[in-house]
Amino acid sequence: MDNLALAVHFFLQLAVILLFCRLVGAVAARFGQPQVVAEMIAGVLLGPSLFGLLMPEQQAWLFPWDKTQTTRDTQSYLFPVSQLGLALYMFIVGLEFRMDIIRERLKSSVAVSIAGMAAPFVLGALLAWLIHSRPGIHLFPANVPLDSAMIFLGACMCITAFPMLARIIHYKGLTGTTMGTVAIGAGAIDDAMAWCLLAVVLAKLDGDWSHAVLNIGGGAAFVILAFTVIKPLLRRAERFLVKDGSLTEGGFVIGIALMSLGAWWTDYIRLHAVFGAFVMGAVMPRSFMARDLVERIQPLTVTLLLPLFFTYSGLNTKIGLINSASLWLICGAVLLAAVAGKGGACYLAARATGLPNREALGIGTLMNARGLMELIIINIGLQKGVISEALFATLVIMAVITTLMASPLFEFVTRSRHGKITDPLSP
């Protein structure tokens, strides 16, 4: 396709994606699911798993996909636009992040994070050990050694749906509560550690450990710089960026530019753009600047850009590759290990740090959702040749089911006798 034809086709794709996501969202809402979960399901349905299965020619025409990348197709423009949506959304999450509650509940956040890393990682690594060289099943490419397979699958189990978790918490009205903030804090730590594990796997496969060192060291240096240098400078400059109680156009541009620089740096060091965007949001002044940035960015990001990422992931998902009893058995084992390892361990850790039973159950349920971040890490694994398309589909199923479970199960375990969600420790 030439540039004009690509632009024309993109607008048609955009209309189909947005309308279909809203249609699925209307159905999902009847089952108590937030729009973000509907978008995740819609992305899979638009891919080869359903649309491509029922109408392969029409799906291939609407979403042309050339894995050899010899021609410009859907992948060439849908991927960068989807990454922009992710970065902007994580910037919003950072802008709404409550560091004060994290400091108050640091013990609970760290305990939940450690438990939510250790238990699922061990279970995931054990599963990889069992299936790595299983005769007749090729879930890992031949060039991926056992230790790399174990680390990668363990990291996949550790992932929490950080952006999706934030949207569910916002949807449930838990922003700023102890339950919501402990879950967000623990999820942020878990996902950062999972990305470090991914860096180790990629370094082993490339035979170049400098990438892992740059990933981990560069990320830590960036966080320190952001909170010790950029945050104080923004506080001093805020009076020049705000006029008559509102953020100026110049202030808005500076906010977006800083978000872009943060996303660029963490993407450059292979930690992923979402973390740089989140950190930049977290250091923005919490008065007029953060408020106005959220008000201006959120509507377009949530309604227009974020659904594109789910569609991009859905186009890579081929559930039909799970075509035998043994593969479905493995899929069930992955799901069971994910739920028991993440949800169960986080619940026990929250209880051990003194949180009431209902709040601990709520945190365990929220932490169990994989969603968006799982899709990101397994997309990278597929692109880098760490996993096969069949294991990719298995992990997508796990991500979808654990995310589907989160909202209704959360309602069930946290609802009081009077029908209200409780969070007695909230400020």
C-alpha cells in the first residue's frame, strides 16, 4: 500500500475497532465488566481466533498482516499508535498515583509485592521445566534453553495488569483508598521486577549481558533522577506553568514532552515506555498541573488510542493452535498456577501485614488480573522468538480469564451485608 491508501485504510480500521469495542462493552457491562475488559476481549475477537476463523478473506483484507515485514501493512502503523496510547494512559495513572498512601501502607505494599512475585514465579518456572522438552509439544522454540524458558514463564506469571488494574480501581471508585493504592503499589513493583527478568532472558538469548545491566541500572537511575531532580524543578516552575488556576498551553506541552522523554528513555533501555510515562506522571505537581493534564489527556486516550493496543495483540492471537487435549490440559495448568500463585499469595501477604480479611481478599483478586501488561510481555516474547504461537495463545487465554474474573469476584468478596464495598482503612 502507498501512503494515501494506508491512511484511508487506517481510518476504516479505526472506525471498526472503536465501534466493535463499544458493542462488546455494552454486552460486558451487563455482566459487571468494565469497558477495558471488553476491549481486551474485542481485540482477540477481531483477530484470527474468531473474525479470521469465520471470515478469513474479509479479516485479511481489513487487517492485512505481513510477518516478513517486506511490505507496509497494519503492523507498521498500528503498533506505534498503540504504544502512544499505552504511554499516555500510564502517564495518567502516574498523575493519579497516591504516594502518601503508599508511604503509609509501605509494609503491606512490599509484602504483597514479594508474595505476588515469589509464588507465581516458582509455579511458572516449574511448569516451564515440565513442558519445555515434552515430546510432541513444541511450546518453546528449539533454540530457547530450559533456564531461559523457566525465567520467562515465571515472569509471565508474576505480571499484574498494572494499567488495567488502575482502570478497574477507577471504575470501582477505589482511587486513593488503601485497598486500591496497596494493589497499585504492589502491582508497580511486581511489573518492574518482571521486566527485569525479561531483560535477563533476552540477554541470555543474545549472549550480551550489557542489555540487562542497562535495563536495570538505567531504570533505577531514571527513577532517582525523576524524584530528586525533575520533581523539585517542576514544583518551582509550576507558578509559571499555571495561570488563573488553570494549566497554560505551554505547561501542557511541557507535561506531554516530559512524558515522551520518560517513555523514550525506558523504551531505549528496553524497560518499556509505560514505566517512563508512569514515573513522569508520578512526579508532576499534585495541584493544578496534574488535574488539568488528566482532564485534557484522558478522554481521547481511553476512548481512541488504548483500544488499538488490544486489537494489535488480538491480531497475534491464534487460539486455534491449541488443538489437542494435552495442550488444553497445559492451558488449564497455566491458569490454575496463575490464580493460585498470584491471588492466593497476595491475599495471605495482605493478611499477614494486618489488613482485614475482606480487604485482603480484594487485593488478592485485583492483583490476580493479568490483562494489559501480560499482553505486552508475551508480545515481546513472541517477537523475540522466546515462545511459540501456541504458548502465546495459551497465555492470552490466561490473561483474558484472570482479568474477566477480577471485577465480579472483587464485587463478591468485598461487598458488605449492606451492599457497599468496604475499605475501612481508607483515609
